[in-house]
Amino acid sequence: MSTQHVQRMSRLLAKTLREDPADAETLSHRLLVRAGYVRRSSAGVWTWLPLGKRVLENVSRIVREEMDAIGAQEVLLPALLPREPYEVSGRWSEYGDLLFRLKDRKGADYLLGPTHEEIFTLLVKDQCTSYKDLPVMLYQIQTKYRDEARPRSGVLRGREFQMKDSYSFDVSDEGLAHSYALHRAAYQRIFERLGLDHRIVSAVSGAMGGSASEEFLAPARAGEDTFADCPSCDYAANTEAVTFALTPVEAEHGPLEEIPTPDTPTIETLAAHLGVPASATLKNLLVKVDGEIVAVGVPGDREVDLGKLGEHLAPAVVELVTAEDFADRPDLVRGYVGPQGLEKVRYLADPRVAPGTSWVTGANKPDTHARNVVCGRDFEVDRYLDVVVVEPGDPCPACGSGLALDRAIEIGHIFQLGRKYADAFGLDVLGREGKPVRVTMGSYGIGVSRVVAALAEQTADERGLCWPASAAPADVHVVAAGKAVPLALAESAATALAEAGHRVLLDDRPGLSPGVKLTDAELIGVPWILVAGRRSADGVVELQHRATGTREELPLAEALTRVV
Ligand code: ATP
Ligand code: MG
Ligand code: MG
Ligand code: MG
């Protein structure tokens, strides 16, 4: 092992704070700020200080190694992107307020990339002309921009954040399945190496267009996702997918289609649009067009999750049916509103809805509705119209045992896109038979900066951060608990550890009590803490293992061999 650097705390750009930042809602947010890893620049935009940057680099390195290992090639595309390709894919408008848009001096439209399917498709179109050029897998670790509605929780949900995004290009469905499987396995290795407890859940079922998609979730209280977990078999799914698993779709009708409706109106704007008084009776509602019920929405606190329904249905007459209309049928529509708006809704059968009627439903995915939901096909009439609610104890679709519901952080997402972008951009290569073949794609993301927060969430304790060795900003934190002899011993310990190949943090700050230094060391959360204190004259140090809290007094030479 090569000699490592000793980072002196006396020179380190980071102040630990005794108090939690006022706006911090989650454990990782509080601790990463207090321990001097990150500083807020503006809402959802963060500066990474030296310790934070090291953790971010460790995560990036592991991601990079595992992506390289499956044969993916690293590139770096711009974050500043022209409007045109996103116009072609439809996402310039579909993204709504999530997109950071800007103009150059000539008035041309640009955006800051939220994800790069369009640009990678164009890159491959430019570079690959024959089936011999494929398959190809490309990735980048790059800054992404999304103007998130609720940029809270520190780096868990940033408006500027680091993502590893990769894209696979194949000529056949089997090829795509293989590229997808490679990514899935690489993601498992990445999260295992990071020591991150994670579950793979089906994200969107075949009902949403036939593409396979899975999310990697890190169970944590601060998580914004809910997932159903079967205690008896290995079934796990986010609440959206479990819904469709419970309500199989038959082939003779068109596929369900998602309509992004990002500009969720308030009760006031919806009421104004519909020309009805805005009042509390707007709770639980059905929308009728020309007398026929076409949509259901359950507003949250002061929000209606009907999106731009009125516009989609224009110029039909939209009639609002309020809860009062169902005063005698309290079971008819029931809703549940979670932290991200409408999460789960159970629509019970309305006898006035005929089987075969096509619906728009409120979706259990924020800012989205599902179009072409067919009553009697997707939902059994006389039972639930939309079994979107998953409650603890609901039967597991795989084995029938009672499901548990847990909170988790989405740390990765893998997706078999199919030919959606290849169709939009005409991405063909010359096939084996000399005819053009349409390329099929996958896209795969890991929230590199979010993973740092997820690790903090899962491992921290009441004393502070507690990094797994693979992510930690150093291997060992040497504390000089005293001047003169203890400081000299700490210095020689730090040098010896660095020469043995360990990354060392040395608390050589003058004028601080041993108690303060130890509290800081525990807050910073490096795996080993080596204290040179009272017994320094005898060459004895205290070695603390941060995660287990075990402490031992040992001669320095022996302590050095314990640090792994
Ligand atoms: P979320 O549901 O949390 O908003 P997403 O589904 O919109 O995430 P994807 O488009 O799937 O995110 O992006 C791939 C990965 O990027 C996510 O799995 C997540 O780890 C990360 N990510 C997405 N949005 C953010 C954000 N605002 N801040 C930090 N990481 C993010
Ligand atoms: Mg999102
Ligand atoms: Mg998501
Ligand atoms: Mg996702």
C-alpha cells in the first residue's frame, strides 16, 4: 500500500456545529451539516466541503469500478443542453416546472439536463451505424438539475445533484434484457460494497407499457417512498406496482398511458376552472364529462390532484361531483394523501360506471394521471374500481401472506426503455441482413449524492455519523488529547498509520479539551478513533471502534495493527 495523506484538523476547512441547522428535517441533513460535510448554498443546492467531497468520491469510485467491470464506457456530456432534442421527445413541455430553462444571449432556449436519454440517443446515432457497433453501454457521473417542488432533506433531494446515469443500446430485445441484467447485478455489487441495506422492487408493471423497471430502495425512516414487502417470500414492490399486480390487464384493450400533469392546481384554481365555489366539499370528488364519470381525484390538504384534467378534456363540460353527492355512500370514494401529495386511493365501485368505460384516474404517482383506465378490465366493477391502496396486511400477490409497508429512499432506478427514444430520433443501425434495425435502449440511474445521505441515514447513531469503511472520509481519526507528549505520540501514530496505507485524520487542534475533540470525532464518524491521552508517556493509546463503541487501551504498536 502506498503512503497516504494525513489531514490535519487544524487545517481542515470545516467547522463542526453544536446546534442542528434550523431547517433540517432529517437525520442525515442535520448530521452532514453539523459534522462539516456540506453547506447549503441555496434551496436544494449544496457545497461539498473536504470531508463530504471525500465520501462523494468514494461512492463515485465504487460506482465507476462496477460500471467499468460490466464493460460500460465513461463519457461526460454537457449539462447545458439545447431545447430541440427535448422538444422532439416531448419532454421540454412534459417536464413542466421540474425543468430549469434558460436562454442564451441570442435568445435560443436551453435547459439544464435533468437526465440525458435524448442526448445519448443522438450521440449513438452519430457514432454507431452498424449492428457491429452494438451493443454499447455508456455512462457518466454528472451534475443533474431538477427544480424539485420540495427540495428539503438536504442532499437527499437536491435541485442540483450528482447522478450516475447510464444507457444501453442493443439491436434485440434479448440484448436489452442482457444489458439490463448486467446493470442490475452491478447495482447490487455497488450497494453491497457500500454496505447499504437495500431492496430491489418492481417499479412499474407491464400494465404501464410493457417495459421492465425496478427501483433500488434503501429502507430508512427519512425515505419518501413507501414499498410493500412480503415477510414470507421475496416479493417487494413500490405501492404503484403492487397495485397493477393486484389488477391484471387483458390484452384486447389499449395500454394504460401515463399523462404527466405537473402543474397540480390548487383547489382555488380548479374551482375557478370549473366554476364552482371553492369549499371543503371539494374533498373526495368525481369528475363527470357530459354526464359520464371520467375521473376521480382526492384532494389533499389544500391541493387537488386532478392536474390539468380540465384542459385535457376541453371542450367537454366538466362537472364536479362533491362528497355531498355521496353523503349516503361514504364507502364510495376514500383517499389517502401522503407527503408527496396523492399517494394511494381506493375507489370503490360506483354502480353508475358501466364496464368498458374509459377513465382517467388520479394516479398514485405524484404529478401523474393514468389515461385509458378501463372499468371492468383494469378494475373489477362491483369490487374496487382501482385497488391502489395497499394497506399493511393486504395479501402478497406472489404468496398471499400479509404485506408489510415500509419507508425507503430511492437510490437507483433501472429501466428497459425499449424503442421509445430510438423511435423519436430515428435511431437505426444497419442489421445483419443489410436492412436498418431499430435500436432498443435501457436507462439506469444511481443518485450518487443521495447515496451519501442514505448511508448517513442508515448508519448514524445518537453520537453522530458512522461510516462504513468503503465510504468513510478517512480510515482512522487520531486524537491528540493533550499537548506535548500526547501530541507527539498522536503525530507519530498518524505518520505510522499513513505509511501503512491508511487514510488519516489527525486532530492536532490546540486549545480544545479532549472531551470536545472526542465528541467531534464521534460526530464525524470515521471507523476507528485512536486517542493519545493520559497514558502517552507509556506509549499507550485508546482505540475506539466507532460502530460498536468498543474501547481498548493498548500499546501504540499493537493499536496500529488493529486498524484495518
Ligand atoms: P424521486 O422519485 O426520488 O423523485 P426519480 O424517480 O425522479 O426520484 P430518477 O429519474 O429515477 O429519479 O433518477 C435516478 C436516480 O437519481 C434516483 O433513483 C435517485 O437516486 C436520484 N435522484 C433523483 N432525483 C434526485 C434529487 N432531486 N436529488 C438527489 N438525487 C436524486
Ligand atoms: Mg423525481
Ligand atoms: Mg421515483
Ligand atoms: Mg426513479
